[in-house]
Amino acid sequence: MTAVLMIHGFPLDHLLWRHQVSALSRWQCLAPDLRGAGASPGPDSPDEYSMAHYAGDLIRLLDDSRIDQVVVCGLSMGGYIAFELLRQVPKRIRALILCNTKAVADTPEGKRGRDALAGRAQKEGARVVAGELVPKLLARATAERQPDVVREVTEMIERQSVAGIVGELRALRDRPDSTPVLARIRVPVLVVAGDDDQLIPAAVMQEMAGTVPGARFVVIPGAGHLPPLEQPAALNRILADFLGQLR
């Protein structure tokens, strides 16, 4: 059975993938909480959070699960971790699904924004992070027509630990540029974008996909930065089709 490792984004947890884990029962889906997220304990020091740390944790999970090769599916920060896995254990990656993510590192302005949000989180808690991010994470159509999704995402962010949020922001701020990795990828790649992603526009993802040999690019209508929750049925069909074609 093909194993699929689903890596959530910031500042979320494994429940981002709940619809996919349920729908893709033909495959062995692993959707862990990253260190400091959801129910997973994490260090208090932000120095103990990085894409390399996250990747190391996931490699140990694969080892413990006796999984030699895996399809890696990462959303946003999960995509950054997927690139790190490609750097560390390329032979263990059977295929790659990149959702709402990009290869470039943070700009200096982006780094300052990460630090500012970390400072606010430390002073005011996870609620202030939810208040700032939820309007950016979701498509305008989602905000208008799917109050249950707005509520679910808000509550998911609000229950995250401050230490985990600050650690994630440090990892995001200091992540390496993965652009050089793209042209060297030699496994099947699916790139998925939302047509109303305010954080990583579909055009940016299409440009990235164009630099990956043989990559398939798909845009999901009515989705912002979180298609797994905003348009789960559409994403499930896309993932099942891609996984079903792997040999």
C-alpha cells in the first residue's frame, strides 16, 4: 500500500487533513502534528524549531512506521518541510504534492513580519494570531459562504501553543531558499493552488511548477490558502487521481 505523509501548515495541526485522511482510505495516510503543534509537545526555545528539525522528526516517524518510500504532501509550511526532506532523504520520496506553497525564502520584509507576529503572540496569545491570519488564509467566497470553515480554522489556530507558534515563525523566517531544488526533482510532482489564495497566488505557484520537470499544475476554484478544508471534495478527487496514477 502506498504511504502518504501529509504535512500541515502554520499555525495549524493534523486536522487540516481530516477530510483527506477519511476519503483516501485506499492509501496509508499519515497526518502527524509537527513538534509544538496540536497534541505534539515541542520545545520552549524557538531555537529548537527549523525545517531541518521538522524533517528529522518526520524521518524518525517513517523509520518507526517501517516506511521506506513515501508520497510527501505538504501545504504551505508543509511544502517547505517537503523540500527539506528532498534535501535530506531524496531516495525515500516516491512522489511530491505541493499545496499552496513556494520555493523562495522570506524577504527581509517578510522576516520582520514573522518577528513582529511572534512578539504579538508572546504578549497576547494565539487569539491575536488567528485574528490576523484567518482573513488571509481563506478565500473571500469561503469567508462569505462557509462560516463553519471560518470557525474551524479560527478555533484550530486559537488552541495552538504560543511556544509552538513562535517556533514555527522562527522556522519560517530562517528557512532556506529551495529554488535550486526544483530543477533537480526526478519524481512525479503535483502542484495545487487555490484560485483566491491571498498569501501565495496561483500565478506564483504556476511559475514554480513550470521549473519542475514534468510537474502537473492544478487550480481549485473557490479556494484560498487552505483547499483541504475549503474545497475538500475537489482536492480529494485531484489527490486520488494523482495517487492512482503512480506506478
